[in-house]
Amino acid sequence: MANHGVYVSEQATSVGTPNVAESGIPFFIGAAPVQAADSAAAAGVPVLATSFEEAKEKLGYSGAWNNYTLCEAMYSHFNLFGAQPVIFVNLLAPATMNEAVAAADKDVTNHKIALPIEAIDDANLVVKPAGGTGTAYVKDEDYSVFYEGEYCYIELLSDGDAYAATSLNVAYKKVTPASVDATAVAAGMEAIEQCMTTIGVVPDLICAPGFSDNTAVAAVMATKAAGINGMFKAKALIDISTAADGGADVYSEVVALKATNNFTDENQVLCWPLLKLGNNTFHMSTQLAGLMAQIDTENSGNPYESPSNKSFKCDSMVVAAGTEINLTLAQANILNAGGIVTALNFMGGMKCWGNYTACFPTNTDVKDYYIPVSRMFGWVGNTLIKTFWGKLDKPMNRRLVDTIMDTCNIWLNGLVGSGYLLGARAEFKDSENPLTNLMAGIIKVHIYMTPPSPAQEIDFVLEYDANYVTSALQG
């Protein structure tokens, strides 16, 4: 049957729009006071948060950062650097990581009993009259339970039988944050593989403050950074221990400790020492993640700029014992030359100082040892994977190849035009695509790219020119 009329159809655009990979998104793993959270996430499951309040709701919050390392990350990333989003993995499981607290009489103040934040509000929390005799009071009839600050409060209800009590007997279970140790963190790092399938985001910064100075944890972090889901690149931010026993509490010991711990992977960025702001002490890796995210955001999500010589949120550096560290420029440069990022209070406040990944100076490949260059290679690679995943298993013909090539080159040219790359191109080389590979459905596209190196040394030559004397005085 003939179609009488005017018709319009659409054809797919021959050039695709790149699915640009996220940049500056950290993956923090450790312990959080989930027993105090309003809507606690399951242990070992990635949680995405875009604000401090959201993270607090899903993970709880405590100022006891030594026990709850994820709280340090929450405070630093959201409150100090204003960066988001963040992926958290809490490994503290109240149902299994707990211990019983024997029943004891507790004083009632203003109709409330204050228990430590570690207390778990579950069936094991039993409130009885003082002395522990008699029938247990009923939750939500005689009392309620809520968390605030560093405490778990039992509040006596005005219409309940215990309202007038001045002392009550309380038994409960409390979480044991120490159960989340280096072994648990190393094993729990496997959760990073779930990020794409559970929350649709792949991190590019891996952090385990309080645990990354452990060699086993650092090794697992480097392995994951080399290929999340076997393909996506990231950087593992590692702290070097500042403990007097087994660590480095003076700058002259740091480079040797790096070698002893075999922290030499191109996917690791090493940090030393700790940072302090007021009464709060931070692992440098925590603040470095925030600084990188902040800089990437300022550059439209592009990781081409080094965090070095950018401001940390601190007023001093310390080691584990609390001793303050004040590095000279020469001392800081010794650490840099050993492939270690530190901080320097030299001009304009406390700045991050160092451009090298952990593989420097052993590895002399610029794409591996410069932090921003290496991150750019990872980011470009991650973007190519996300962009062309949808082309997998399409019929392999010339049109498919041309679409891939055109999309790559247009995007790369845009990066060059914006100054994020000095130059870049994609080529489909016959020598890299033999007939046997093409028959087997294998296409290889060669990407040439040059990210800018950080200008870490600027030299001026001063010379006295006598000709100016002649021109000024004898002309």
C-alpha cells in the first residue's frame, strides 16, 4: 500500500556525547557510630552522601574520631572543603561487634540517664528499678531512647511509671569499634567493587584514614586503585605512620620507612605527617582527598591540576604523640624527592607540598610519577570506558569505527582547547588492528595525549648589564 503524504524519520547521531567520568570522588572505609544513626546503612555496603547531614543520618556522628574514623572524613570533606559527593563504607556491625555491659544503677538527672554513644538501643537495653529488682520498665511507655552528641539518652516519660525515679538500674550492650581493625578494613575493601552496581558511581580516590599506614591495607588499596571492577583507575591516598614505635615521628625517618613498607606503587599517594586544626587532628590523606575534590570541582571536574601549593585546612602539623612538626623548605623538599606529599607553612599559610606519587624516584615515567598527569590518564581512561560501553557487541563495521574515532577526537580536541591537555588525538592504526583481531571482534584505538606537568621549578637568572650604565649616564 502506498503512503501518500510527507514523512520524517530520525537517524542516530554519528558522533556520540562522552559520558565523562566523575573526578575527585573519595571512597572512605572504616567505622561509624551507626548505632546512633536515624536510618543506618548495613555494614560493608557503599553509602553515597552529598552533605554532612545526610552522612550523619545514614552513619551517625561522633567526635571520637579515633574510634569512628569515618566521622573525621565526614567533618573534613563536607564542613572544611565543601566537597561532595562522598562514598562511605562502614564496617562496624552492632549486631555482631558488641559486648555486654552488666546491669548497674544509674543516676537520673532531669528525668534522663546518659549512657555513652556506644550503647545499643535494642532488646538488650533493660531498665529496672534501682537495685535491679522488680519488673522491667517498658520502652515507649515508661521511657524513650535517643542519641544526641556523644550520648545515648534514656528519657523518662511523664506518664510512665518511672518518671519520678532518681536512680534506675540499666543493662545494655555496646558496640566495640576496635573490632574494625586493619584486617577487617583490608577485607572490607572489596566493597569498592559494588559502587557501580549499587549507587552508580565509581570513586577515583581511595581512603582509609587510621588504617592506610598498615602495609596490608595499603597494598589492597593500591591493587583496587589499579582497576576497580577490573577497569576503572583511582588513586590510593596513604598515610605514613607518625608513631614513635614502628613509624616515623621525625622527617628524616620518613623516606626510609617508605622503603621498608614498600610504598612504591604509582597508584599510591603518600602523606606525612598529621594535620591539626584547633583541637582536631586529621590524617593528611583525609584532607588531601578534600583538597583534590575541591580543585577538581573548580576545574569543571577535571583532575589536571596538582594539589601542591594549595591550602590545607589546618594551623599546624603534628605526629601521633602530639609533638608539633615545623618543616623548613629544604626538609619538605627532601620528603618530596622521596615521593612523599607533606605540608609547608612557608608563604600564605599551611599548604600541601608535593607533586609525586609513591613510585618516585624509582619510576621515571612522567605519566606515573606526577600526580596530576597520572590522574589525567586515569580519568581519560575511565571516561572512554563509560562512553563506549554501550558500543560493546554492536556490529563491527566501518561506521562503528568512525563513530568511535570521531567521538574520541572531538572530545580530546575540546580538552586541548580548554587547556586541560597540551595535545591529544585518537588513531586507528593498521599495525595494531591485524586481520585476525578484527575477525575476532577486537578493535584497538590508540590515544595520544599530553597533560601539562606542574610547574614545580621556576628559575630566574639575574645578570648585571653594564650597558645600562652607559645609556643612563653617558648617553
